[in-house]
Amino acid sequence: MRYRIISLTALLALGCASPTTRFADYGGGEGWPPAVNAVSPVAGQAGTVVTLKGAYLDDAKEVLIAGEPAAFTVAGAELQVTVPANLGPGASQVVVVVPRGTTAPVTFNVEP
């Protein structure tokens, strides 16, 4: 009985509405964690198309460069991202937002 109480408490802490929520919905199954493993090119100006390769990016909802939304398309296991025009020069953090969370940031250098 104690195990059930702990399990229910853990599910509720994750925001589950009921104990019937699938474990996979919270990262317990395939598709977690999403990750960006490669950025190409690693630097460029506004308008540059950047390829992000990684794991579980195919359901990307948003790509942010320095906190700014960037236009992107999903191309198989890759994302093709266009660097926004309103970014200043320097190192910028890039993250991909998927339904269950956000990737760890990777760096892209915006050139003047």
C-alpha cells in the first residue's frame, strides 16, 4: 500500500490529473530527453539557415535563438532554422521547445 501512495504522490507532483496518465507522457518512454547534438554552421549573420541535428526533435514546436523565435522546418531528424534579423552580434543560446520540455542550450555565434 505504501508504494501506491508514493506513486500517486509522484504522479500528482508531476501535474498528472489522475494515476492513469501514461509514464511515457512524462519522459519515461521513447522520445526523451530531446537534445541538439550538432549545429552547422556554428556562426553566421541574420538570415543564415542553420541545421540542428539531434534526438527527438521531430515534434519541435518552437526554436528560440537568444530568446527570439526563429522560423524553422523539420527535415527528417534535422531542423532547418533561419537566424532572426533582430539579433545583435555575439554568442547566442539556441533551444528547441518540444511538447514535453526544452533542449539544453547550444551556442550559435551571430555575426555582424
